[in-house]
Amino acid sequence: MKAKVAFIGNPNVGKTELFNRFTGQHQHVGNWPGVTVEKKVGKCVCYGNELEIVDLPGTYSLTAYSIDELIARNFIIEEKPDVVVDIIDSTNLERNLYLTLSLLEMDANVVVALNMWDIARNKGMEIDVKKLEELLGVPVVTTVAITGEGIEKLKETIVKAIKGKRRKIEWSYGKDVEEVIKELQEIISKEEKFKDYPSRWLAIKIIEGDEEIIKKIEESKYKDELLKIASRIKDGETVIAERRYKIIGKIIEEVLKKEEEEWSFSDMLDHVFLHPIFGIPIFLALMYVAFQFTFSFSAPFSDMIDTFFSWLGEIAKNNISNAMMASFISDAVLAGVGSVLVFVPPIFSLFFALSLLENSGYLARAAVVMDRIMHKIGLHGKSIISMIMGFGCNIPGILAARTIENKRDRIITVMINPLMSCSARLPVYILLAGVIFKSSAMAGAAVFSMYLLGVGLAIIMAMIFRKFLFGGEPPTFIIELPRYMFPKISNAARDMWEKGKWFIIKAGTFIFLVAIIVWFLSSFPWEATHGGVYIENSYAALLGHAIEPALRPFGWRWQAGVALFFGFLAKEAIVGTFGALAGESASVAVATWFTPLTGFAYMAFVLIYFPCVATLIVMLREIGKKYTLITITYTISLAFIVAGLIELIGYAVGIT
Amino acid sequence: MNMTNNIIPLAFMAPGERGQIVEIRGGYGMAKRLYGMGLTPNSVIEVIVSNPAGPILVNVRGSRVAIGKGMAMKIFVRRI
């Protein structure tokens, strides 16, 4: 049997982990029609049933206020999933049950998953699951998504629920409200237009003054009557919200036998991490540690890979008699694969570090700490999360901006994201800095300075955009902080693999293809280049010379120009291009092409000059044509300005 | 001390202080968001960390919510 199942829950309840447990690799990520909110759909075969699982956006309630909530709610009303799995944080029933009650009012066929059960257990909380089932009228299963505990039971329960019908339980919102609900329901049942909606839910929404529902009501001939009845409850949305929590209070009284408030340690940490003065230095220090970890930990692995592929290339050259074939295998294929794999260690380390920060609960604190500054520059505290994600890859960074409700804040956050130095640019810095600076400490500082430069420019651009594109209305900030947790290494490892995969697959194929194209452009015409020996006679040189006039003032050679051209496709291709143009190890070539100053300016140029094609595609989808065009224009202009300034200042103080 | 003196914006509360929300003067959208996160009139909140210019961290219905200064100025609380 086939069935449609929806997963829903508050943010930070482990919904994604549970979704991954169910669907494994069988996931499809797309968009909800007409809007730019990500839609994840997965398949799972459970006890002979084929379940199509839709991961609804994480929400606290189901109002018409935010697009995420509207999507979740319309899906449940219109698509009528066979089962709605409501994932709850066991340690916080009160807040989580708010969504549960909203779901039950919608007549959804709910199965409750009491997730994070282990934490509740360790805290000494005692929750009467049987009683909760009885009070809610739906099955309740305890789960621990990160270890897999209770997953089988949940699958079983979902399959049973497909056919089963839940007991309908109605909680009283108080005599005054219930009277109004009843009267509204009577009229609603007469209207053909409303027959798809659960009448009690619709009545409550009318009392709440829900924008979307009021729009629907206005199409009806009963509109005046309905609105008049509903107006008897003054400030309906507040009354409903308050009383819903009151109902929850009663449920909890019966269900929660023993509660241990275990926030003291977490609160203690927040006094340190959210400290008005030390908060920001701590944030910077943690970021610095994360990046140093990324570089120093991964460096030996990268060196090993590099050496291995150079050695393999030599063997290929010495053993293949056909010159063109030998060149193709060693300079295109092996060099291409090598240039992909060399960056796997630092990029995976980076994702590992970011995952530790996120799973420990610190990343949400970073948003709080930075809100003060972000607010000043016209951004939202949540923008920092988008920016930090951007350090991994601009694509998730841009997608992370979706959590910002205000459209203007979101657009600005997306537009500045390409200035966040993504991990694909890291290889370029590592290569350049490693070669042009003598000491490794200098090189490390130079690489770190690229990140600071990007952030600095992002701040300036954000202020400019806020001022000239949008009259600055101050963004509002509110975020739930999850409990600090000791991050599990195994989770960080899985996260690292999930996020790092894109590099091997997407970036990998891209770099590999580019490496082959570059090999072709730099080795042909075959006769003229003598099989890639005289690159100055190749097609690539032609291309480089065409770009060179624009780059000559900066002291960059045509090779640097060719690399920039290929960098349009994907920034990581710049390194591959260097390698192919040099014909041997990229680092040797770079040493002759750049001085410390021109190399450093080139690093800055690479940071700024253009978002990669993949980023542009995502950006186009998120903020539209106009703002994407503005982004392209400003990045190109800014790159020339900044690189020029670096060199001018350098020459002025006597650095070459 | 009379009642009105005791009603202040959440932003002015000091760490460790507790209060009950009296009113949210933030318009439709803001109120909706706050309700879903547990901040309704009559709910009891406790300030954990407060920053002179940054967000304020409160305990509300057993969860920790950080609220930006601007928003915290519009949430009125009676000290208890």
C-alpha cells in the first residue's frame, strides 16, 4: 500500500535526523511550488508499505504569518496526508504541544514522536506516555533520533495509523469562546465553499483573525454574519493562544510526573558565551580555532595526496608511448583527479568543525552575540548563520537566509553572501599563500585575513544596500536557543560526509571537467605547443592574453587571467588551471608568477570577483533577477577596487 | 509601589528577575510569532542574561528564547 506521510515539528527537535533515519539516501530536494522554500521528500518502505515522506518546514505554530507555517498548514489541509508525524522535544512538552494541538484541530491523523527521550530520561523526567495518548487521542511513541532508538516502533505505529482512525478529542476554550465556535460552525456547515475545511478549525481561525482565512471568508455570502459573531471575542488571537496554553497546562499536569529543570549548566555557559563584553572575542576566538583546525589538521593529508598523484603522473608519462595519450592521462586525468582530492581534507575538516559548533548549540548563540553588531549594520542576528554557512559554501549560506522572515533583510543577507569566503576558495588561498609567503605563520595569517576582508566588505556592502536599496526599517530578532550539548563525534562525522559530498560530486566533476578543458586549451594546437610544452602558443594563452590588459596594472600574468576565466565556472577550478598551465605541480608555477604583494592582491580578487555559477543559479531562485544582476555588478567592480587598493598601499609602504 | 510603576518593558529587566507578561504592543505579526514560542500575556518569564544593547535571554515555558532589544521594548512585563 502507498501512503503519504508528513513530518512536522518545532525547530531543534531532531526532525531532520528522524527524516534521515526513515529515508536514508532516498531523498529528493526541491521547492514548494511558487515559493523558495525547500521541500524535502523521501521514500521509505515499512512493513510492505511504500511511504512517501514529506519533511515540512520547522515551525512553532500554524499561523498565516510566516511562509513556512503557511506551507505546512496548506499541505495538511489540501494534500491531506494519511499520517502527520508530529516530532516533539520530550524535555519541553509545554511549548511543543502548542503545535500538536493546532494539528489536532485540523483533523490531521497525527502520530506523536516524543523525541530526545534519552535526555528526558537522563534528566529524571517522568512522562506518562499512556496517559498522553489517552488525552490527545493519538498514538505516542518515544524516540531517540540520533541513536535510532524507538524508530522501529514509530514505523510500526505509522503503518497502523494509516488505516486507523484517531479518537477525536475537543478541548474547551472556555464557555464564551465555545459558544462562538458553535455558532460559527453552524454557518460554516451551510457554505459549500468551506466543505474542505474542518469546521471547528475554521471557526477558531476566524476568531483568531487569521489573514488567509479572513480572505476566504470574504468570498462567502455569509461573511458579515461570520465576522459579526467572531467579533464577540475581543482580541481573539490572544485569547485563543492563552487558553491553548492553559489546556496544555492541564495536560502536562496529568502527564508529567516528575520534572527536573536541568538548565542551570546551560544557563551558566550562556553567562559566559553571551557576555556583553567577552561574547564577541569568544566568538572570534572560536571561529579562529575552527579554521586553524581546518588548515593544520588537514595539511599532511593533502600533501600525501598531492605527492601520490604527481608520482602516478610520472609513471604514466614514462610508460605510455603515445605522447598525446601520455599527456592526457597524466596532465589531464590524473592532475584533474588529484586537484579534486587534494581539497577533500580541508573541506571535510571545515564541515566537521562547523558541525561541532552547530550541534553543541553554539551557532545559535553566535547569532545572539552578533545581533548587536548586525543590527547596527542593518542586518539581522540570523544573518550571521547564513554568513558562517557561507564559509563552507555560499549555496547553503544563501539557503540559510530563508530563516529570516523580513524580505529586505533576507535579500541583503543573500547579496552579501558571496563575500563570505567559501571553502572552494580556500584551495586558492592555500596554494597562493603557501608559495608566496616564506613562513607558514605568515601564510596562515594571510589566509585568515581573507576571511576578515570578506566579512569587512560584507558589512560595508550591507550598509550601502540597506541605505540605498531599502529604506532601513529595523529588523526584529527572536530565536530559540537549544540546550548546550556535548557534540557527538559520530554525528559530526556524518554531517561532514553529507555536506562534504557536494564537493566530491558537484565540485569534483566540475573541477575534473575543467581540468580536461584546460588541458585541451593549453596543449592545443598540439603541433604549435609541442604537446603542451610551449603553452605560450596554445589556445589558453590566446584567451589569457585577451584578458591580460585588464590585469596588467596589477602585475598579473596571462596565466592568472586564464585561471580567473575558469574560476567563473567554479572558484576551485582556479587551482586546477594553475596546475594544468604549469604542466607540473601548481605550486612551482605560482612561485614564478606572483610576488607576495601581487599574489596577496590576487587572493583578494579571487575572493570578491564573481560568485560561482552554481551560487548564481541558487541566488537567482532566491532573490530574483534584479538583485542577482546587482550582485554580479558590485562584486566585479569591488574586486578591481580592493585589489588595486591593496597594491597601492603595498607599494606605498614599500612591500613588493 | 503601585501597579503601573511595576510594569516595564522586558528590555529593562535585570538578570535573575522574574515577571509576567502584561501586554505585547507589536502588531499582529509579532504577537503571532511570540505566541508560538510561548510568550503570551500572563506567561511568566525569567531573565537569564541581559545585554545593554544586544538581545535579552529569557526562560519562558521551559525554553530559552533570545529576544532582540527592539522587540523587548514592546513586551510589557509586571515584575514579580
